[in-house]
Amino acid sequence: MAPGCSFETAERRPFSAVSVGAQRRHPIWMGGVRRVSTDLAFLAAHRVQSTSVQEQPSEHMPLTTVVWTVIFAAALSVLWLRRHWLVAGLLSCGYVLALIARLVGWSAGLSIALLLAAAYAVAPNRPRPWRIAGHTVFVLVAILLGTHLLPGFHNLRVIGPVRYTSDAIPFTMYLNLDKPLAGFWLLLVWPALCLHRGAWSWARGLLVGLVTAVVVLGFAFLFGEVAIAPKWPDGAWLWAINNLLIVCLTEEAVFRGYLQEGLMRRFAERRHGEALAIAVAAALFGLSHAAGGLGYVLLAGLAGVGYGVAYRQGGLHAAMTAHFCLNLVHYGLLTYPRLA
């Protein structure tokens, strides 16, 4: 199973694009950048329907491509350049364009205002009650953003519902504009988050990710959740970019960079404190996938242990790499999301 896909599959939001087909296949070695730009251009070429009578004006549709290009660029910038002014500028530009394209509404400003207030409150020079209140607000907003319960975000459906194989359950993917705000907040505001540990953090994450994939997906195969199903369907490059830069970045920033890192510091004087922090963060990560059932929770929790080890060894870069490695193996080689 691919922890992280429940946020992609479960949500039903007002705006949706015509499904990206999954039957016509292309070789994996075709240029990824060209495929992603083609997939994004596909979004701009189709009318987007709202649940209300009003329809998004067709002249705004090309902005969809620009919006997500800018947001993906912001994710790359925050991971590699660490220039906060650049990331903040790209995010501001992306969300203003999303407002023009009607991918977000004015009510989304409530979420942004709460995150800005939380950022002000958690600054190191603030009184302790302020910092506690700021963290409380952030946690509540992050949960509501992750479950798509805050108003004003009209996340675009870009894949599905589609069955990649005849024995799989239907898969749907959205380009979410609400959930990533929590991840970006942490990367811009939370100084304790460890981005990398040493020069080979990505390599450590890849190694841990491969081991985690063998263990977790091996159990999923034995329990009849997935079967061997190699594929690289249309829309796969867009899935990969979104999964790495939005899904993995946000979930690892929250569960490892914020929760696990905080617990590691809290339990620093305890015996086996780091192991306890990894276990607690992994358990909560598993519970966040409860929509998939008990088996999904257990598999996601087991994967969370692997991601936690990767974070301890190499920081956020390593945890993201491990997470994406498992998801990619699941997507490309096995039944996705799972057997019906």
C-alpha cells in the first residue's frame, strides 16, 4: 500500500477536470518534464465544472498550469534553496493566481490568516502561553486542512476515477491547495525541523525506502491487498511530481519534521526516547489513513516506522525519499491503490 494516497483518493471537491486516461501507455523513459507539462496543459484545455450553476470561465483555465508550476517551484525552492523570501513570494503568487482562476475562494483567507497568526505566536521570543496557543492553532488548522474541512479550496481532480487494472479499486487524484499549506508553514516557520543530516541524506532515504517497501509491500502482497501489476499509465509523471512535492513533503514535514522531531526532543533524556518518538509518530501516521480500513492503518503505521528511521538518519530529505520510494514501487509495479 502507498501511505499518503488516502488524501488523494478520498476527497470530493467542487472542481473536476476530465479524467486523464489510464489505458494508453507510454514507455517510462519518455521525457518526464515533457509529460508533466503535457498533463498540466491538458487541465488547461478542458472546462472545469462546479457543483454550483456557475461555471469557471474558460479564459481562466490556462492559469491552472501556471498555478501548479509556481507551487511546485515553491516546493523545490524550500527543499533546496531555503530562501524563505523566494518561497513566500512564489506561494503568494501561486495562491493569488489560484484565486483569479477560482481554484480558491476568498474564504480560504481564513486558513491563511490563522496560519499567519500561529507563525507570529510561535516565534522564540514570544511568551510561553503565546507559543502554546500558536502550536495549538497550527495543529487544529493542519488537521482541518488535511481532511479538507476548511472552506474556500476547490481542489482540481486530475485523474479518475479510473481502474489501472481490472482487479483494482478506482483511483482518483486531486491537486490539493489546502493540505500543502501545513507543510509549507512548517518549512518556513518551524526551526526545529531538520532538513537534512549530512551530505548523503537522499541516499540514506533511498536505502531505507527500499527496505521499507520490501517489508510493507511484501506484507500487503501476502495479505492479498495488492498483486503484481507493472504499469506506467498516462498521467503517471503528474502523479509522481505531485506525490513527491506535495503529498510526501507535507506528510513528512508534519509527522516526522514536526511531530517526531518534537517528541525526540521531549524524550531526549528518556531511555529509548528516540524509538518511542518514532513509534508514536508512526502510529498517528497510520491512524491518519483510517479511511482505508484496519489493514491500511497497520501497513501505513509500519511504513511510518521506516520513514521515521529515515528522518532520524537523514532528515526530511531522507524521509521524503523513503516515502516516495515506497509509493513509486507501489504505483509502478503493484495493484494501485489496492485490489477490489
